[in-house]
Amino acid sequence: MPTYVFRCVKCGEEFERIMTVAEREKARPACPACRGRKVKPVLGGFFAKTSRKS
């Protein structure tokens, strides 16, 4: 499952959540520091993990 990074608008805390793409579409995660619901996704890089050796 993908790991998504969010930043709280209220307190500025950055946190990660592991969730499916379907969960991400409808989820509004709460900030673990202040419990605020106003969070924005942080865009970042990603990598694909495969079973084949490079």
C-alpha cells in the first residue's frame, strides 16, 4: 500500500499514513498532534518495488 504524507494547516505538523488509493480518495485524516482535520497532501517522490533484480 502507498504511504501518503500530509501537513496540518493548523499546527504545521507533517505526518504519514499508509492507505489504499480508494481510502485516500475519501479519507480526511486527522493530525496526530492537534487532531485538526484541515490537512494538505505533501507532494513527494515515490519508487516502485518489484521482485525482479535490476
